[in-house]
Amino acid sequence: MKRYFPFCKYFLAALACILLFAGSAHGAEMTVTEAELTQLEATLTELRTRSESREQRLIELGNKLERSTADLKQARADLDKLNERLKTLSAMNRQTADSLTTANESLIAYEAEAKRTKDRLRHQRSMAYGLSCILLLCLVMK
């Protein structure tokens, strides 16, 4: 009944004003007919019903707002986690790219060294063949 008290208070105040002003306009005596009283009671009942339905709708909307707020907080927390994960993955990607660059440079250096070694061995082999040919010629000529 407490939540209907403001409506009842305003309704009774309005009724008192109507009775007061109507009474001064028509004389000192004022009577309320049974039909008017029934109409006022019906109006009060309708106002209470509307108030209850609006209050129920307000509670439902409040609950929806609370759920939406909780969902939003969870989404923000998830977004923060995903941002942190993205930062971690970006750092790992940079490290991997740096490692691949270093490995590529090492392979290029190894390839150059292998080419130098191959060329040196080819020259040594050619010199050995040349010396063998010269020694063979010296032996044949003797």
C-alpha cells in the first residue's frame, strides 16, 4: 500500500479541492452521489492497475539493464584479454620475423662460405692435376 500512497494522496487532495471549490460555488452543502463515488473508485482502481503495470515494466527494464550492463562488462573484459593476446602474438610475430631474418642472413653467409670453399677445392684440385701432369711428363721424358 505504501507505493500507492502518493497516488491516493494526490487523488484525495484533488477530491478535497473539487469538493471545497464545488461547495463554495454551490453553497455550503455538498453531496456525492453513489454514481460519482463509484466512478471515483473505478478511476482509482484503474490508476492503481496502470501504476502496477508500469512498475512491473520498470522492474523488467531494470533487470534487462542490469543484464546488459553485466554483458557489457564481460565483453569489455573479453576485449581486454583479446587485446593482451594480440599484443603477445604481435611480439611473438616480430621475434619470429627477426629470427627468420637472422637465419636467412646466416644461410646467405654460409652459402657464400660454401662457394668459396668449393672454389678453393676446385683450384687445389686443378693445381694437383697440373702438377701431376708435369711430374708425369718429367718422368716420361727422363
